[in-house]
Amino acid sequence: MRIIKIVEQLPNTRTGNHVAGQLLRSGTSPYPNHGKPQAAESPKDFIHKLRISFLIKGT
């Protein structure tokens, strides 16, 4: 929610819109990536999906 509130306060300029888009993509992507491990079918699958989630966050 904080990311969304920050983005909403940015100016409606080319630069503001570009930065807003970047912030929204990077700031909201961890949530779906973290949800995938929770739906794992086994402990091994959980670890695999969690590792993928951490790799995505680190890029």
C-alpha cells in the first residue's frame, strides 16, 4: 500500500509517469511471487518455489 500511495503523489509528467511505472512494477511484484510457495504440493516443491521468489526479488 505504501508504494501505491507514493506513486499516486508523483507528478503527472513524463518523468513522474516513468518512475511511477517502475515503482509499481518493482514494488508490487514480490506479493504474487511469495504466494506461489504457499501453494506448493510438497516440502521440496515449497523450497524450489521459494528460491525462485528470492531470485526474482534480488534482480
